[in-house]
Amino acid sequence: MNASVTAPPPVSTPSDTSIPSVLSSLPDMPLRGHSCPRRARQQIDLILLAIEALDLGGSEAILLVAQELDLKPILKHRVYLWQLRSTNPLRRYTQRIPLTQPEAKAMVAIACNLARRLTVPIRELLLAYQKLEEKGLSPQHHFRLADYLERFRAHFRSRMNPKRAAVMVYNDDDKLNQLALGILKQLLFCTGTAGTQRFWVSLFDGEL
Amino acid sequence: MQLQRRYNLPNCTLLVDGLADTTGEIGYSQRLGVLMNLDCYLSGESDPLSGGIDFLTSLMAAVSHYAQQCLSGVPHPQCQAGASPVQIRVLAPDQHELQVYDIPPQAPNPTEPSRRITLNTVQFFDLVEALDQLLADPLTLPQLTLPLNPLSRGDVAEHQPLIQRTAAPTLGIASLATAAALFFFAPVPEIQRPLVDPSLPGQEGTSSQNDAETAANPPGTDAENAPIHTRETLLALNSKIYEQIDVAWTEAPTYSENLTYRVSVNAEGEIRGYRPDNDRSARYENNTPLPDLLTVAPEGSTENLTDFKVVLTPQGRIEVNPWHGFPDDPIVPVSGETSVPSPETTTVPTVTSPQLERGEAISDPNVLKALNEQLRSQLDEQWTISPSFDNSVIFRFEVDEGGRIVNFAPASAGAGQYLSELGFAGLKISEPEAASGGYAEFRAVFTPKGVIEVSPWDGF
């Protein structure tokens, strides 16, 4: 990979007219406010969290893909991306900034791009889970699945605010495992040909 | 010319037979424009699902909606549209049933599907992907498009089962009836009179609240646990609530009038419950940060909750006040430069803490000057956050002869909400020594530029 990550973040952003081509296939949603709805902000962050749990270099890969897809004008730099992810209301340090549609689209494009690269492990883990279910075994019996679940739980617990009622629902390992598996299934749908559009549109179900 | 296309996935193969579209531009002779037959082979099934263009479009619509339902978790009623020959339903979290009808089922006379195929999530995804690849292929049936649209709010509400829509009000009425029946047998509670003169204005709210909570306690439990708040504790809770909402409020308001909620918090200021004050507030509840801020009490614990009135304005302003008001307002307004209060009235009368025996007010200008400087530097040290206010914020401080802060109170409108930002609340000594030596009162003005101006309340 020849992409360089040393370039300093641009201080002034280029004009918004240059919308990266990957985002042109995602329709603008007629939102009432400036910011994307709560469920969208939460879902994008959790999908990225699952990618980080699947892939050890996940967080670096997110930044690299942002560069490859020419999304730097929107996502600016590492800290800004972190701030955008922290618009997830479940976060410990949730940010009081809006998540605009171009920003949300950029994160959706990154998530689906990474999901596509992770197609093999995603399918493998889901099939493994299915087999364990049929035999009545717990996920702990499959090494890679147990590993994914453990890393997802650790990421979730370290980043989400345990005092929020929406986080408290996941107060034991089993419930967090179910959340992690649910997101893994969603990731599978993101890997498809129309995955990016499907994921983007699904964020607004029942919100418009 | 006859053409055939094949879309191959591990668990699903689509075979498309059709005719070349020769009416278009030159060079498109390879474009399959008319569908003759579609065969859809699914793993585990020996016979394919077959049909023409109507079958293909029904299959695509049902599969696409069901895929969106898997992604968002919001049920898409279109997966089981009555008139469609293809329907998909959930059997288990990981099992999906594809039903194919020869005659689409109509409401009055339901028919049995001619095929039922159970798919797991990965198998179902392969069907989605095969159909999406067909759609994305510019050389196969280019007239077909994937109409992906999010469900509207109306769709979701309309298709919520009646039982789900009526559950909340029914439960509410039932619990009210149960509570009423139970309270009918409860003894009439003894009323604890507040320690201070009840004729003081503003006390009524607190005392009636205590009465209400005494009544709510089951017989036998001690009503002393009911929260009795001093002005300071109320202020501290007030600013905690303000701060939480302020931090969590990221969504632009979509409403055009003020929303009012009754918010219940525990002694730490954690929000344990809230109730919209009117229909409008209930309707826009999800546009507010309150659902996110809700916390759950640990199991088995009993907490005393205090109610606050939270008003959210369409301009993004937050107003927080105790539901029953502050116990009393002895604070001299800012404009009252000339009204010099007597020392008796300046100490904050509270419901619980007995009045401290006060020493003499310090009047020695040199001592006052030293205390003045000491207070200023103390406040300066604690104020580390850049100011979020546009107008000066004024507090009144009472310090003992050692310069320690014995008491403070906001002295300008809305000052209380900046308490946490200014950071000095922790400086207040918790156990002021009774009958200590002298004391002095100061006015501290915090300006939006970050300057603190301190001066004796009554001048040097």
C-alpha cells in the first residue's frame, strides 16, 4: 500500500462541491433537522466497532480506507473521525456536534468497503455460529467466534456509558454476544453489491 | 437471439433466459431485454423456483424489503404484502421462510403456499446478493431498478399491531386502578411539619411534596428518607441535570414550541424517569436527549427522587427548575445595589439545617481586603473551563475569618446553571463551625472574558 498517512490534516476544508464519487450513489434523505437521527448515529458507530473487533488493524484500516476513497475532505483527520463516531448517544464521551449526511455517508462507505474485504471471516463466523446453535453449543466452542465476541464486548464496555439505560440492557456477556452477532449479520448484508445503499437507506427506516 | 445469464453464489444460483433487445442502439445485441424464464436454485432444494417477469419482480420486492428489515430491525410490512405471490417471514432469529403462492392469498380466503423454503441468514443473503447482481448488470433487464426507500414514520406506526399500540394506555389505566385500590387501604399518613415557619412563601411546595411522598411510602417505612432539599442541593442537582442535557443534546429541534418534562433524579442527579407534561412534549420525546439520559436504579435499591421541570425551547435553550420551586428566595437581586440586607436575612434559611450561630460581620477594611483577595484567588484557581455564558454571572459568597467559603448562592438570573463550569462548588466547607468568629460576604462577578471581580457585598 503506497498511501501515505503522514500528511498533516488540512486546516481549511475544500469547497463542498467536490463530493467524492463513492457517495454519489447514496441518496440524500429529507431530514427535518441538520443531524442524522439517533439510531443512525448509533448504528454506524456499532458497525465500525464490530469491524474493529473482527480485524486487529481495524481502526487503522478505517483511516486508510478514508484516504483511498478520497473521503479526507469530509472526514478531515483522525480526531474528527473519532468525534463523529462519538455522536453515538451511547458513548461515554458523547459529542454535541451534529452528524451531517455527507459525514454519515462517508462513514457508511468506509464501513461497507471494509465489510466487503472481510466477507470471508464474516461468513465463516456466521456459519460457525449456526452449526454451534444446531448442536446446542455455546459460541465459546469456536475459537475465532469466541475471539470476535470477546473483543466486541471489550470495545463496547470500554467506550459506552454504563449509566445509560440503553447500555445497561447489555449488562451481561450473553446479551452483549447477541448484540455482537446481530451486528455481524448486518455486516453480512453490507458486503453485497448494493450493500452500501442498503445500509445507508436502512439507517432511516421509520425516521422520515 | 436467445441469451442466458447465470448469477452464481455459494447457496443460490439464478438462471435467466431471455431474448436480446435489438431495438436499442447498435452494440447492445448482448443486452437481455425480455425475460422468458427465471430459475432460482436454492441450496438444499432439488427443484428451482421458476417464473416469469411477474415472479421475478415479486421475488425482488419481497427479498429487498426483508433484507432492509434485517439491516434496520424495523419490520417491513411489504415482505408479506397480501397480494404478492412471494412472501418472507421470520421463523427464528436465524431462520427465514420463503413462501411462494400459486394464487396470492387474499384476506377472506387464505390459501396454502405451494412452496415453503427455510433459509438461514447466510443462505438468504446469497439470494439477496444474486438478485442485486442481476439488478446491477447493465446487460440484463436494464429496465429493472431497485427502489430502495426507507420506511416512513407513518408506515411503522400504521403496521404496529393494535395490541402494541394500546398496550401502554391499558397498562397505565390498570396500574392506576391497582394503585388506587392499594392506597385505599393505606393509613392516612402523619404529616411532618417543616421545621421552619410554614407561612414562608415557597415552603408549601416542599411540604406538600413531603406529604405526598409520605403517603406513597408503604406503611411502616420511615418517611424521614424523603428527600428534603436545601437550596444548595437543589441548585447542585439543577446544574447536574442542565449539564447532562446540554452535553447530550445534539439533535436540532424539529418542534416549534417549548417542550416541558417532569424529570425525576436521584440524589446524584442521575435521571431515573421523566414524564412529558403535555401531548406535544410526548410527541417530540424522541427528538430530545432525554431517552438517552435515562438510567436505571440498581436492582433492589430504593431511591428518593426529586422532580425537576425541564423546558426545551425550539431555539435550543434548556431551562431547568425544581418542580416545586426553590425553598425560599432570600437572595437580593443583582439590581439591588442599594438594598443592604441585614446579616440575619442573608444567611440562607433552609428546611433542614438549623441556623448557625453567627459571629460578627467583619468590618475591618484591612481584613476584608485580605479576605477579598483570598477568595478571588481561590475562585480563580478553580475556574479552568472557558466560559459558555455571554453575560456576567454573579454569585454571593459568605466566607469565615479564615477565608473559607461557608456558603454561596447565585445572585444573578440563571447563575446556578454555570455552577459546575465555574468549579468552585467543592470549595464550600461542609461542616461550618458553629459560633465561629466573624464572617464576611462578597460579591463575585464572573465575566464572559474570564475575569473574576470580587468585592465585599456591602462595600469596604
